[in-house]
Amino acid sequence: MIPLRGLPEIRPGADLAALVVRAARRQETEFQRGDVLVVAQKAVSKAEGRVVRLASIRPSPLALEWAARMRQDARLVEVVLRESRRILRMTERVLIVETRHGLVCANAGVDRSNVPAGRGGAQVTCLPLDPDGSAAAIARGLRRRTRLAVPVIVSDTFGRPWRLGLVNVAIGAWGLRVLQDLRGTRDRYQHVLRGTILAVADELAAAAGLLMGKTAAVPAVIVRGYRCRPANDSAARILRPAAEDLFR
């Protein structure tokens, strides 16, 4: 895992591929064939202008009601509602929602952390409108600058229903097989595997997340040495179908 340090604060319209290549060269790291780039969602959202000034938000009556019950900023709750396809559960602190992308997560991915205040005060970021498209756009930029087809993962931190703690998962992907289906193969004792599907993109995102951190100022990590299987998969393939989801 190679952390790319020294990237500037990301502004709307920033060329992430150019910034990543520049940061890599400054630390004398050249992209190699077989590398995978993991980019934090926060950087992608900032570059795509998915930043909302809370002062510009007028909360709805529902947002005001729920914010009072949750002891949250009603403007933040309103942004979450706007980013959600449906509300699945309300806890004392967060809303568990299904986003327009089909992701099930806390507060629709709306986040205040690592977002500087603007001229109008507090700001939050929202998830990219099309995380898979975001990954593809970064990959195209990398190819122009490195002449390599570098798979790209857009990662974000998610909670897990049966375990404590947050881990990074892939919410966008380009250029790699995001799932490895081992069903029908045999283990070393010749037992047939019947339900083993590995979330490869999530595992790569989680590994890169160890170097990102909330205060490390590392929004991009190169994964080197993993034998990636090229594919035209999207991270949407990892989403569990609603009929199989205990929370929907």
C-alpha cells in the first residue's frame, strides 16, 4: 500500500487524476502495470462540487420534527432526506437510509468531517451522483497521463449491521472484477464451495483505508502487488438485492 501524500485541499472542478499523478511523482512513485488506485469519496465529492452550504438549506417540517428528536441540525437532516430514496430506520443519532444509488448507510453518506467552512459557514459533502462514473473518469485521466489502464476504486467508510466499527468499502469502481465468485470450486480438502463470493473491491478499499484515516490527509492510495482481474464491473454489483436484504 503506497499512500499519496501532499495533495492539496480539493476544490470543485479539480482534476483528481492530474493531482494524483503529480503527488505520486513528487514522492518518486511511478504508476506500474497492475496497480490499483483507491480514492476517498470525500475527495471525489469535493472535486465534483457535491458540497452543500447548510446556510442555503431551508428545513422541511419533517426535517425540523426529526432533528428535534435526534438533537441534530435540522438543515443537515434536510440534506439527508433529499439524498435518500427511503428511510429505513431512525436511531438516536443517525438516519439509516437507502440512497438514490441503492446504498444502505447512515445519513445517506452526508458528512461534515474534513470539510472546511466556506464563506457562508458550515458545509457538508454528499456522495457523488455516479460513483462508478467517477471512478471511470479518474481512470481515463490516469491513462492519458501514464499510458496505463489503472483500475480505480472510490471508497467510503460504512458501518456494519453485525459488527462494531467502520471499514472502507467500494462505492464506485472501474477496471476490475469487484466480486470473485468461488461457488462450484473446491477447497484444499476437495469440499465444494457453495456460497463463497469474495467482495474483492471492498477488501482492497478496506486495506487502503488503513492508510487514509480521518486525520492523515491521505485521500488516495496505490495498491501494488495484487493480481487484479480486469473487468467492466461496477461497484453496484456488490449491493445485496432488496429481496435478500434484512433491512429493506
